[in-house]
Amino acid sequence: ANNCLNFFINAKKNSSHKLGIVINPTTPVNKIFPLLSLIDNVLIMSVNPGFSGQAFIPTMMEKVGTLINERINKKLVFIISMDGGINQENIAQIAKIGVQEVGIAQAIFGQADIVQA
């Protein structure tokens, strides 16, 4: 954990690039709390990384609420993103709970008419 923290501190000092971190479904969200003041974006994976077309894991939405509370309590400004299993059936709910950016692949590119999708 200290190596990761040191990496982010040095990267933030030595670069104008934005920094982000990804949380896999099995990673407890509080593991990244020490990094939140250093990063610009938290990407919550709502599927297990590996292949496109997996079903959305609804319990990942709980991580959003936890991150929003931490962001408010610590007066931070990071963006919350989500990727995996997002489609037209769940995107409105995802936006409503506070996710600001989404990654979408299968719901568009896995369709016969990608323009319509």
C-alpha cells in the first residue's frame, strides 16, 4: 500500500496529467481512501475484468454511495466512473446514484445496428 501511495504522490508532483484508480468488484472501496486526495478519477468496475458482455453486478452501486460520502466529508473533487455491463436498462439508475462517467461497449458495439444502439 505504501508503494502505491508513494507512486501517486510522486506522479502528482511531477506531472500535469490526471490520475485515476480502478476498483475491481472484490476490492473494498475503503482500501483506496488514502489515495482519494491525490486522484482525479475513480473507476468502479461493475463486472469482473476480462471480457466484454458480462452482466452488471448491482452491488457495485453501493461503492458509489460510499465514495460520494467520503468525497463530501473530505471536501474532495474526484470524478466517479463506472464500466462493465452498463446498458439502456441500468444507465439511468447509475447516473441517478451519482456516477458521472460510464464506459459502454457491448450495449453499443454488440448490437446489429450500432447507430441505433
